[in-house]
Amino acid sequence: MTETLSRSARQIELTETFAAHNYDPLPVVASHGDGSWVTDVDGRRYLDCLAAYSALNFGHRHPALIEAARAQLDRLTLTSRAFYNDQLGPFCVDLAALAGMECVLPMNTGAEAVETAIKVARRWGYDVKGVPEEQAQIVVMTNNFHGRTTTVISFSNDHIARRGFGPFTPGFVAVPFGDAEALAGAITPRTVAVLLEPVQGEAGVFVPPAGYLAAVRRICTDSRVLFLADEIQSGLGRCGTTFACEREDVVPDVYLLGKALGGGIVPVSAVVSRNDVLGVITPGSHGSTFGGNPLAVAVGHAVVGLLATGEFQERARVLGERLRSRLEPLVSSRGITEVRTVGLWAGVDLDPAVLSGRQAAERLAQRGVLAKETHDITIRFAPPLIITEEELDWMLDQFEAVLDAATAAH
């Protein structure tokens, strides 16, 4: 084994020995990233078509975001919310404007944003709607993914995420995603919110039927229930619009944001809503030492600035059409059973008799493309929105080569 290969093997060995095994990563040891590409410790380059589950919508080390981080590192990184800082206010103003809302509650991770929204919805239900204490219910969707905290997995139907972690938090009712009639039937006087992903990412990039989000909006309005849209993966340009809800001209009561909001540099999340909703949160009732820290919101503010131009949303829309036009003709051939795309995001279901999702991810990595499987049979593509047309075509060429080899061997 060469010295370079020994370095790669050693890094994998160290991680496997001393890090808890809560992930099963591909055997790629990244050391550098630039734009749409990463380089491993062996010097091999890979086209990153996972983009850290949409956290890297603007690619690795986007110059404007790195500049914002470096400038803030030289000034102030943390105060806690015990004091004001000069970055949080401007960030909240511009993020609220981008979302067409009035108020921002900053947190750190996507799961924290979801937990925050649950707390806000429950308190709103008690203080504003008048639901009896301890009786609030939130309607969620089957096959959802909102994180892995104890409360969130309480309403997951993913056995792997749930096994061994009970007892679970009550107060949630699940209905099938995309079924407006089932949703309407689940609403009761105790319902305070409907929580959903406008596109279910971890489930395999599932897009609801046309008119569904508009129906959800109508049901929530008629029932005086908050519509909570988890746009942590689908938002901030990924679907060809700033938010996936915009694809049906729908405005929820609350946006849950994260991942790309931190630009792939620092964890940043936010709950964005109206004053009459977030106004139920009072001093001491919710908080975070790092939430709203000046370094994070300086980067987040720069992200908002990038999105304000509309350039990245348009790139996702145009390149997404190219992605769709090349993937859809492969259905029912080469081991593909279904393709789902929205913007620059795709879930491709594979025939497990030909190729599993994991095998596809491993063979793509061998050809210099990083992607990841979900639920065994699905491979996902979510390249950075800065990817070029030529790079996207190259990615698809490599995918077709993997498919051709698998079908030839089958």
C-alpha cells in the first residue's frame, strides 16, 4: 500500500475506531473543497452531487460567504443572547423580507428549528386559539423526516430511527403525505398545526400532487390551524424557487429553515413567521446560547443576499429541467423503476435485483461522483446550485455508465 493510500486508510480507521457509528459513510476521505468539487487525501477529485443534503447549495467555500465569515471572525464571534450584537438585527430584517414574513427566531440546526416550531405552535394553540392545556395536537405526514431528536422521532415511522428510544412524546397524528382529504379528516378542535415538508427529501424526493399544498393552506385557514412548512432541505433555491411552497403560490404561517442558511460554513437555522405567531414566545420561554450568534448570522445574512438576486433559483430551475430531461427517459430501463425531480433535486428508484442504492453510490464514487442512497433502493442527486451544465452532464454520463454496467452484469 502506498503512503498516500495509507493516509486514507488511516483516517478511516481512526474514525471507525473513535467516532460513534451513527453513520455509514462512503469510503471517501475529503480534505479540500472548492465550488462543486471536493478533493480527498489521496488527491482524487469528486463532483459533489449531494451538497451535504442541500447545506452546500452555494458550493464549497463560496467567496462571498467565506469573505463574510472571515470579516466577522476578526470582529466578534459570540455574545450569547444575553446581549445584543450588531449582526442579528440586519439578518432578521432581510430574512423576514425574503420570506415575506415579519419576525425571525434564530437557532442553530434544522432539528432545533423543528423543535422550536412545535413549541411555538403549542403555545399559540393554548394562548391564542384557546385549546385546553396539555391537549394540543399537531398533524404530521407519514414518511416524514424532520430530524432525530426524541420529540421528532416520536412521530416518525422510520423503525431504524425509533428503535430503542422510547417512550415517545404524545400529541401527534400522522396522515398520508399528499392526501388532502385525510388531512382534513384529521383536524379536530385540538389541532394547533400541520407540519410537513413541501417536498419529502429524506423519503426519496417525493413531490406532492398538484394542488396539494394549496389544499393544505385552505384547510389550515378554514380550521384556524398553523401551517408549518419545513423547508430545511427544499428551501433556499433548491426547488427552482426561494421556497418550495412558492411552486403553488402558497404562503405558510411558519417557515422552518436551516442547512443552506449557514452556507456550508456554520450551522444556522431559523423559524420565520408573523409577529402574531412568534409573539407567543417570551423571555425565558425558549433560547439557545449560540442561536443568533454574530458569526452565524453574518454568514446567514450573506446567504440571504445571494438569494435576493434570484440567480440561484433560476439556475436550479433551468438546470433542473436538464436533469429531468435526461433522467426520465431512463425509467423502465437500465434498472430504474421511477424518477422524481423538482428543481435541481432528484430521487431515482432502482430495481434492487439489478442495483441497490448503496451499490449505486459506491460505484458513482469510484467514477468521481458523490451521491448517497436512501431507503435502500433510492439514489439522490442534489448538486450545488453553482454546478455548470457541463458538470451536470458529466455526472449524468457517469450515472448512465454505472447503470449500463449493472444491467449488463444482471
